[in-house]
Amino acid sequence: MSTGRFVPAHAVDRPDLRRKLDVALERALTLVVAPAGAGKSVLLTQWINSHPEVGCVWIDVATADNDPVRFVRHMLHALATVSPEFEGLAPLGVPFGGGLGLPIVVALAARLTELGETVMVLDDLHHLSTKAIITDLGRLIEIAPPNVHVVLSSRVDLPIAWTRNRMRNEVSELRQAELAMNHQQSAELLRKIAGVELDAAEVDVLVDRTEGWVAGLQLAGMTIRLRPDPAEFIAQFGGSDRLVADYLSEEVLQALPPQERTALLAMSVLDQMSVELLAHVSSASVARQLLVQLDKGGIFLIPTDDLREWFRFHHLFRDLLRFRIRLEVPGAEARILTSAAAWHLRRGESGPAIDYLLRAHEWEAAIEAILGRGDDVLELREAATVVQWITAIPDSVRSARTDIALLLAIITEHLGYSAKAEDMLREVVAKPDLTPVQEACAHTFLAALAPWRPNPEVFVERAERALGTIAKIHETAPANLVNLTDPRSLEAVALISGGRAHFFAGNFAASRRWLERGLTSEGAQFSSWRIGGLGSLALLEAWCGHTVRAEELAREVLGIGQDTGKSEHPATADAHLANAWAAIERAQTSRAKSALREGSSRAQADHRTQLTWIAESARVALGSMHNSPAPDPPAPLPPPPPIAQEQLLAMRARTYRLAGSANDALHMLEGVPSSWSATVFERAAAQLSLGHVDASRSTIEKLSTLRDREEPLARVRRMILGSWKSAVLGLDNRAAVQLAEALREAEPEGLVDVFVGSGSFIVGQISLLIDGPAPALRQAILDQAAGILIPLPRITITEPLTNREKDLVALLPSRLSNEELADRFCVSVNTIKTHLAHIYRKLDAGNRRAAIQRATEIGLLR
């Protein structure tokens, strides 16, 4: 029995592919199509050897088999290895120059029924070019009996339509992509051939360069075995290596006609090719036929789209061809590259055009193409590529172009390398020959560094200076820097940047004015500017307690991101953090954590450190909501913006105060110059917790002088502290009125955390407002406080209440007068007064309101 070719000692067993080939035992036909050196024959031999129970007929097809008589004799001789009866069947009636002939096809099919289960392998079938023989072979496979399974191994697809067979699920296929070796298989093959164990990184390099091509890996292993320094060889391994070049030359290039060989050399210059592009660079009228022929011929041509309109060469084959064209036709490569670049530019495809111009060393043309791109260069997926393009241009060329230096600085900024970008922009600003447009652009993007760099006051000044330089630009100034030098666009960036800087500095009213001006300006239509500006405004509103507007703005931002494919863009960090802060103020813990996770990851994606501090403040606030210790800040980070610094301090003081350490909280806040209501509130709350009413009075008065005094959170904080102070002074009615006013103020925005964070005393006072305002908000506060706040000490009474006294206590929170209570219990008013006196004495309460609070603490009232 013919069992295929010899399996070399270094061959790697590939059980996954053998299992795929097992399907061949259930199909009439199996196609194995891949270029030279893909390991087809070895794999088929390994598979056949794994099935000794199945007969095998192996036919090595050669060029001589294009003679139909020879082909039939070859087939019969192979069949005789399984059944000797086939040896005597001479094909005397086969016409020369034609096919096998229908009688022979039918006779062979009939005789095949006499075999047991058999696999018939026709290897190297690409040598068969006689169309009539190929057609008759297809007929034979079509009518072959079910006990025979045909496997065709070829470098090309045969011109036979297998559609009907595929429709009947009678065809299985194995192609180049599946035959490519993976890392593990490649490592084993290289170890067997080279005799050394390569590390994983070296194997990865070879797998990447060969694309898992078995012959390429074998040639690499053979070379490594002979080299004293394998690492050096691996770093340089490519299509110009002698062994690879010799193999490909012998197996592929020498077999091609001169015209096709010349065309192949020209095609190799291109990274990707289509019929139209080839026709342009080569002026070849037969470009379509040539590409189709190469595609069918499987000469290391790989389609790069589903429609098979664009192709590329196998990396090693491409390297060999490029090596040859540089050697044989000097100057041809540069001409083809320049021509291909022009073709792509006419189609608006600047990416491949710039790549070709850089390879051709056409530096000025490449710069103009880069500058001619749109503002999509600021998108992260584009920006890194543009940086690679610009840095590929020699320094001697770049140093003379301020525009390209400016663009590189702007892109570096948007990639998150803020310190480097700032240095580059400063260098541009220092140039003596700046045009007004370049000066305005440099100052604008220096101001735009606000989310990345500390000291927001500096960026407020930069934004103001940028607006001054923009005003000097003539309205008709050309937008020659990827659409970024348009005065309207620069104005939008400067205003939004100034608004961000004002926010980080805590100038909330100014921040709102700048951001709203920026967003209503003509240049704010670019999606990235709009996403950033709206997100910053949303974050400002959430921080100040305008939660409804913050969530509306954040929704708009995320909607724009969804529509423009920028949902994951770092610029959406502000919107997610706005949602996180709004959820924190509403005590929606789960939602806050989710939004914080999204916002934090986007802020860190391009190192927006000032936003990372805002995220850190939110994390601490979430911990404070649950009396858990504040996490350590992320390190290393530059100093936090002023608002985050004070917010972090306030949250840590709150954690100490709620844990019963008001003294520690007060000590923490001593000597701290407070500019916003968060820290001032905590100082007053600690003072009131300690009973320092006089000290709290001046602290509370300071709230009306702070920068954020008109914001919802600041107003609610001021009202809560006023109520707290009145209650401590025994002014119960006034305290209740002030607390009700605070609830009414907080209700539209759903502010819960500010009340819960005040502590048990304020929550207790809220629980007494049975018929007070904002019932839904009051219930949300009480629900959030349950199990979070440290409860006040439980009061026990030495003398229990009578049943009648308990009934009367249950009605104390109502507004019933003594007369109405007497009517309810059918007793006199004096009797009611006597009962109340006993209740007050037993509860150690001086009045009705105090009795209600004591009864609540004991558990007599809910």
C-alpha cells in the first residue's frame, strides 16, 4: 500500500489538523490547498498513518501526467498497491491530447466499488494543467462510490466547480490559514531542527515573520543551527536570507514566465494591491488577468478583504521580491511608491499614501499629506500612527517646519504625554518667526493641558492669553493644520479649556460661564470638543448639586459618543464622573460605583491626572457613605486640584466625625483655609457635635461668603447647620422649620447624602417630621441612614410606662392638642396633663418634642 511520502524526524505531529482531516472519511472529497512549503504532504502522510484500518492510494502528480495515457497508467499503478487487479487494466483506448474519456471514467468508478474503504490522495495536483484531464477527474470524483474518499492536495484551486458537492455537504476543505503553525508547534519544530531551545520571544519573532509557514520555520531552524549567534540571525531573518531566497527562487520564481516575474517584482513594492492600483503603477493592460492568475496560482498571495479585491504577499515572499527588485532594477521601487501614493491621494486615502511617500523618502510630500488630513488625527487610534509618520521624517527636515512641530506637540498632548507636550509647545511659542495662526494654536493647546497638569490658575491665564492671540487672526486665515487652526475652532478649545481650569480652581460661576460660551460658539461642533465641553459642564453641575442637569448633560455626551464611535474615548471621562457624583449625592451606591469605574478608567487611559483626582474624591466619598476608611490615593500623581484637595479633606473629616471622633475631625480642619462649603460644613458639624455652639455660629456665617454659596449643595448645607444650631439651643420649632426648608431645597435634585452625612442627630430630627415636606426624600434619607450611621446610645428607663401612657406616646407625633387628646381618650384635660407629666418624667424629657425623640430612641416610636 502506498502510504505517502517520507515523514522527516523533525516533523511535528499536529493532532488538531489530523482531527479536521478525519472528516474526509465521511466526505466524497477533501481539498487541501496551500502554497509551497505549507506542510501539506507531511500532514497528509501523518494522517494516513494514523488510520491503518483504511486503505490508501497515494498519487504524486507530476508535469508528465498532463499526458492522459500516462496519467491513467499512473493512477492504475497506484490503485494496484491496494488491489492487484488494477495492474492489468491498460488504458489503450485513451485519445492522445484529450481527457481520460468517459468510458475510462465510468470503468474506473465501477472498479472502485470492489475496494474496501479507501482514501485516494492526489498530491501536488497543481502540476496538472490539461483542462480535459482535470474535467474528467472531476467527473470521476462525482460518480465515485461511497467507499472511496478523494483528497486533492494542491497549491492552487482547480478549475472545477464543486458547488453541487458543497451543497450536498460532500466537500471538506483545509487551507493555508489552518496549516500555519502556532507558537507551540513552531517552538517544537525549531527545537528539533536547530537543536537549541529558543525563548518565547524569539519564537514569536520567527512565527510573526514566517506567518507560521512551515518551510520558512524549517529554513530558519537550519540557519540557527549553523549560526554562532542565533539571536542576531532571528532579529534579521527575512525574505532576503539566502536559504529562504534560494528555496523561493527554485520553487516559485524560476517556474514563472519572464513577464509574470517582472510583474511580481513590481507588485512586491506595494503593501496591498488591487487591479486598479496595479494598472496605475505599472500601466499594465493585463493587470486584472495577472492578479486573478496569481490568486488562483496560490503564489503566496493573501486576500485582505472578503470580496477578494485587495491582496498582499506573504511577508517572506514579499521581502525576497523587494530584495530582487532593488538589486536588479535600481530606482524602480521609489518610482512605484510615488505613483501608488498619488493614486491613493486622489481617492482620499491618505494613510497608505503617506506610508508610501515615507518609504520613498519624499519628505515634503509626506508632510503635506499629513497636514492635509482631517482632525481625526486627534483620535487615539489615529494619533499614534501620525506620531510614527512624523518621527520617521529626519530631524533636519522637521526642524525647518514649525507647522509639523506644532502638530506633533498637539497629538502628543492628546496621547496623554502632557509634560512632553508642554515642553514641545513652549519650544514652538519661543520661535521668533511664528505666524499669528501658529501662535494662537500653540497658546490654545497649552491652555488645553488643564485636565493633565496641576495649578489650574496657570491654565486660566493661558486660556485668557489664547483668546487674545486668537483675536489677532484674520477671519480668512487658512485652516492649514488638520482643520485645527480655524479661529472658531481655536476659540472653542480655549473657552472650554478655561472653563475646565476654572472648575479645578473652584471658580464655579466663572467655569459655568466659560463652558457655556465655548459650547455655544461656532467652533464647538467638532465631536471631541463637544464631548469634552459638555462633559466638563456636567461634572461641574454634579459637583455643585445640580444633579438633574448634570445627568441630562452626561446623557447628551454619551449619546454623541455612541453616534460618533467615541464611546470609549478618554474625553467621555468627565461625563461618567458627573454621573458618579450625581449618584453619590443621591446615595445611589451601585450606580455611583459603575459610573466611577468607567470614568476612572477613561481618565487614566491618557493620564488625565486632574480628573483622576476627581475620581479619587468620589472613591473617598463612597467610602465615607459607608463609614469605611478612605483608600490611599493613587501614586504617583501630581498635586490634586484645589477643589479635590478640599473635598478629600472634608470627606476624611466626615469619616472621623461619624465614627464618634469629632475632636479629631476638628483638629484635622484647624488652620485650613477653606474656600468651599464642604470643609466649612464639616468644621461646623464637628463643633456642633461637641456642643461648641458659639464657635459654630461664626463658622456657619462664613458659608454665605464662599465661592459656591449659591449652589444647591452649599445652600442645603447652610440650612442643615442652621437647623442643627437651633435644635442645640432648644429652639425646636425654628429648627424644624429650617430643616423642612433644607428638605424642600434638596428635593428637586434628590440630594440624600448631604443629610445622611450630617449624622445621627439630623437624621433623627428628620424622622420626627412626620408630616413634613418631601416625604419621598425623607424616606430615602432614613433608608440610607439605616445600618450606616452609628446609632445614638439606647436610653433605658427605670420606671416602665403604663399601657395608657404608651397609647398616649403613640399619638405624641400627631398635631392633636391636649383637648383633642382628652376627647380621644374620653378623659378630662387635667388627666391628659397628668399622664403627660408622668411620661416626661419617665422619659427624662422637658417637653413634648424631646419626649418624641426619647421615645424614638427607646423604640416606642418608629
